[in-house]
Amino acid sequence: APTTAPTMSPEDQDLAEGYLSQFYADVGMTNSTLRRIRNNSFTQDLQAMQAFFGLEVTGTLDKETVDVMKAPRCGVSDISR
Amino acid sequence: YGHFPGRPKWTKRLITYRITRYTPDLAQRQVDTTIAQAFQLYSDVIPLDFKQVTSGTADIMILFQSRYHGDFYPFDGAGGVLAHANSPGQGQGGDTHFDDDESWTLTQRGVNLLLVAAHEFGHALGLDHSRDRRALMYPTYQYVNTNGYRLPDDDRRGVQALYGSRTTV
């Protein structure tokens, strides 16, 4: 039977935004215009993260992706700077 | 495995390191021994040697500290980010920092210092994160038995691509 996709909590959304900005964002994005660009690229960054970790690449925040984001890890970015 | 843009690496054979702040979780002697073991994992397979110094500026400066610790990347409390390190270079290049809000251990409990230190020293030698789940340079922490631990193949190939093999020199 069809099921409703679980909705991620605002806390998980905040976690994801922080995680992606820390580990998948380009450097130098500091002014407001560029911040808007960053916000628009949330889906792209999420896809990059899901691809890196071998998750299903959906661009949508799901439990499996959040679980990876919550795992203890190294503080070095996953995209080369 | 991966390397940082420009493939930064050390251009000398003897690399010095200095631990400027220790964690209270372990005896200083245990930290010294474990850090030396982590470097040994690399010097077993590449023609670099590592020497601890106790004064002055070393190539790789190491500290344990929580929250703000002098760079642009303050730590975040227990869990989350465990440690970070810079790629090789002058100044702060290679410097390695451990979040002292973690519970550092030599066992399966808490966060195993040998595994995290070896990972960070991979960065300090020029290795970027790997997508290979079995690699030491995979970004997330997972405990593995450290008895007789050796550098996984992916990481060995990555660091030998930068420095060559110790056995061939």
C-alpha cells in the first residue's frame, strides 16, 4: 500500500543545512547574494553528500541521510578546497 | 583515495611534531605512545620519519582543546566533529587538533585516539577523504580492532602515490 513519506523535523533540516554548509559548501560565499545562491544549492549539495556516502541520490532529506549526518566525523570538508 | 588540490606534500624526509596541549582523558605517556603509533602506520609504508619535539615550532603542531582553539573552525562539543587537520605546508600546514569534549580512549569505548589520529595525520600528509568505507580516510568514525592495526590498502596506495614506497627507496 502507498505510504506517506516521513517529514523531517525542523531540527533535522537545520542539522542538514549546517552539515552541508560545513562539509559540502564552496569557500568564499560570504555576502548576502552569494548566501542566496548557497540556499538555492541545498538540493545540489545534498545530492553531492548522498553520492559521496553511497546513499540513494534523491536530493531529498531522508532518515538514512540524516543518520549519516549525525555520525561522529572528521571536521575536514568532503569536497576539496 | 584522494589528494588535496595541487597535491601538497612534505618535501623533506624527517617531519617533526609537538603536542602542545594534552587531553586529561589519558596519561601523557599514553598520548605520546599512541600519537607515535599513528605516525608509525605511515612511516611503515612511505619513506618519511617522524620525530617528537617538546619545544619550539614543529612541522605538525598537535593539541587537544574544546570549542574555540585558535583557528576558524571551533569544535562543537561531544559528538559531531571529533578532530581536524590541515594539509601539508608552511605555518599551520599539517597542524592537527582534537576536540577535547570527546572522551578519548585506547579502546572501543568513547573515541579511539589511534584511529582518529591516524586519520588526521593522513590529512596532514596530503590525503583527502576517501569514499571507500573500508579506508581510514573515510570521513565518519567507526571503531575497528586496533590490535596489529595496519594502514588499509586504499590509504596506503594514496600516501604512496605522494611519497613513494619505503621498501623501494
